Amino acid sequence: MRQPVFRFAPSPNGLLHLGHALSALDGYQKATRAGGRFLVRIEDIDQARCREDYVAAIFEDLEWLGLKWETPVLRQSLHFSRYRAAAQALLDLGLLYRCFATRSDIASAAAASPAGFDPDGAPLYPGLHKGLAQSEIDRRLARDEPFALRIDMEKAMRMAAQKCEPSPLTFTEAADDGSERAIPARPETWGDAVIVRKDTPASYHLSVVADDAAQGVTHVTRGQDLYAATGLHRLLQVLLDLPEPVYAHHRLLLAEDGRKLAKSAGDSSLRELRARGVTADAVREMLQLK
């Protein structure tokens, strides 16, 4: 049997808070109990928002929590070629198309002809540039108009169904007691999702799938807020012939007003807790972790 490989993959666009501590400790404890490896990955493809001081703070916080991980640490900003190759494979399959639409274009079209919302609450893409004539694509490219690459979800679902036949498209979810069950994957709830962003050669969905495969990750532990994304990730794994990890989605920590903790909301960081004299053991007690 393969040695289990777990990972914690934060983005250095802010300081870690208690929600990150729960995710990191949950994965670390599971890796330790399984006799597995534990990796830290820095997901810094968004170079406009990511900062080096946040990278350093991540390592300081994880050391304070008592975690140990393998080195060198993978940084996504050094592996853009991997994501380009994965995107090209999907292009070669005819599953991606260029979308030149701006956010305001999409919002206006979605308001005029509502098609529903994706699991993150954003309007589903209204198909503005799906089936765009090649002459129009060439004209826009000649003008250096930026574009994203979106997945043709209907076509992708058909191809995935053929590859999975006779079984349906599912992902494997592990419970706290270690039992596993197959969960129906529903990537179609995302519509024609962005796979390659305009400003970087990947999206979160593509990069995380490519990196998990490249690093041999066998177990992905993350919050319930990413539960719905797992269906899309499983679709990409099937289309790209990548291995399937086992997923475990832990509870979310909520603020007093009921929202999930977030860097952008200024929720107390681990650094602030440490400065107030809170210990790592106290953090574990807060998180109800042994």
C-alpha cells in the first residue's frame, strides 16, 4: 500500500486565523495517525495579492502550532508550466473555449437572462462567448484583448461519463471514523467555470488538481466551504487521467454573526492570538482538538 500523503495549502494573501489552524492541525493529526507524510504547499498563483511577508508568517504560525512538514515546500508561482500543460491537454480535447467578457458584461447578461447561481453564489456564466466565431476570436486576439479559458461543461460531462462508464462520476469522502463512501459529483452546478484566468495561467481549480497529482497527495483535508468544488475537481481529474485522492471536509469555524472566519474580514489572526499570550495548546482546546 502507498504511504498516505496529506497536505495543507494556504494562500499567502493574509495572516492565518483559527479556521486555518483547524485545517492544518486536522490534516497533520490524520497524517500522523496514518503514519503518512505531511506537506505544506504555498498557493500563490494570485501574485497581485500574495506577499512574501505572509509566506514567512505562515511558516512561523505552523511552527508555533507544533507542525512539521517536508521540504522543499512547493510554491505554485514556480510551476506555471505545469498548469499550462494541463490547460493545453484540455484544449486538445476541445473542452475549453476563450471568453473575452468582462465582469460587467457577464453581470449585465446574467441580470437580463438569469440562469441561476453557482455554489459560491455567483451568477452562472450566461454563455456570452461560447461558440464565438473564429474570425471574431482572431479579431480580438489581434487587439490583445485578455481572455479566460472556460470549460464547456456539457461536453466535459459527456466525455467524463464515457471515461467512467459504467460507474457514475463520484468522489470519495472519508468520515471522522475513517469510513469512506462514494459521493455523486455534481460539477455541472458550476456551469462553464473558469479554468484559466485572464491574469494567470491557471485557476484555483486547475492548479490544485495538477499539484495534488504531481505531489502524490492521497488525502485532501479542507473545510466544508470547498465541498461543492470537489465535484469540479473530480471532473478535471477524470478528464486529465489524474489519480483520485480521498477527501475529508471538516467543519467551519464561524464568527459571532454566523459568517465563516475570513482574512478579508479582519478576523483575529494566529499572530494576534500569540501576541496576546495564547498558547498553541489553548488553540487546540479552542478547536476541540486533542
